[in-house]
Amino acid sequence: MQYDCIRKDLEFVTQKRVLEVGDSLVEVLKRLDDAQHTDLPDRLQHFLTQRSYTKALLWLDNPDIPHHP
């Protein structure tokens, strides 16, 4: 599922997961930038567009959280 890849990349960016060998932060950020141009829920797309990666990760855990927790 696409959310699994987004979650993994968000965990890399927020330092909750160590980058895999052969991967770079630039590549991870590019994938996240590319993901915002796909069919995603509005709020997740907003967080990715604004580079609010911590909020995006929280949203993936609970899509019903308020916009300004």
C-alpha cells in the first residue's frame, strides 16, 4: 500500500528510522514530494505540501486528529 511507503519515508525524515543502505535523504524527500501529487486524502496532501512531516506521520496513525493538535 502507498501509505506504507509514505510512512517509512516520513519515519526516515523525522529520524524515527535509520536510512537504509544506498538510500539518501535527498531521495526520500523527492519521494515525499512526488507522493503529494498522487491521489491522497486532502489533509495528508496538505501536510506533505507544507513539509509538516511530523503532522503527516501523526495523521497516518490517526486520521481523525484535529488539524492543530
